[in-house]
Amino acid sequence: MRAVPLYRLRSDKGPDQNTAMTPFQPLETAIQSTALKAVFAHWLDARSDRPMPAWRNIDAAAIGKYLPMVWAWRFDFAQGTFIGRLAGEEIVAVLGKEIRGRRLEQCFPADATQLVLDRYKAVMTGPRIMHTTGHVHMKTGRHGIGERIVLPLSEDGITGDGVLGATEYRLNIGDAKSVGAAIDHHHEDINYYPLI
């Protein structure tokens, strides 16, 4: 088994020392949201010297400020689908339902279910990180922008068995709670970043 290098967003070196570029530097540059950068940084720390952290390594207190936009799914290999673990209040407001204990197919519109399932599986099995941006449409006719990261999880650090994500919606979440919103999964800008 080969050693897996540690990748960090921030260098342990002082400001006057040279800093090596990590494979994740393009991702860090692409992420616009401070919240998503913080969730990504925690994921990097949680994985330690493994390619991926386990769900148990994710510390809610470390990302507590951002929990309203955090979500997670575990993969049920027998059913061939993801089962909801956690969804913050902003995610629930946009989806219109709680995901905990529900199959992915029960939480997304029928026309987006296979697309979302395939993307999350690609993250989990790659393993890779997915970064997306796209439109969120309000039932009032207004719209906003969403930015998302999807990060693989693995109980043994090697074989993917779930995903952790964070989505920042740049719109009035109060409106989403009261009138509803829809994510345009078919027209998102998507980029994948391999782990290894």
C-alpha cells in the first residue's frame, strides 16, 4: 500500500517561507464561499493521513456556524442508493423536506434524482470532490445562485461509503421556507477534483 500524501489548504510554514502548491489549490481558488472553504478545510483536517475521513471524524462543533447549509448521505450498498443522514435548516428549506432516514429518491424531484445519484456516486467512488454553481429558482419568480461542494466519506479511509456536502444559497432563505425553491440541477457548472 502506498503512502497517501497530506494535503492542506493552509501551509504550516511562516509567511516568509516558500509554500508548495497542493493538488487542491485550484479547488480552493474556485470556491467563493467562506463557509464552503471552512467545511472543506475541516474535511481535510478530519481525514488526517487517509484519502477520506469517516462520518465519525466530522466534528459538528468545528463547523457549527455552518451547519444550516451542511448535509450528508450514507450509501446503502444493498439498496444501491443514498440514505439521508443530516440536513441543515437551509437545505431543508430549499428541498422542502427533511432527508434524515429517507432515500435520495424521496428527496429530489423525479427529473433530477438519477442525475444527483450519479454525481454523488462519482464523488464517492472516484474518489473525488465536486464543486458546482448554479441557479436556484423561487416560486415567486425571483432567483438566486447556489454554490456547493460534495466531499467523499469512508469508514476505512479508502472505500467510499457516503458524502458530506455544503450548499450556500445566495437568496432569501425566509422566502424559500414560505414559498419554496427549486434547484436547477440540469444547468449547473460542475467541476471534479480527484483525490489521488
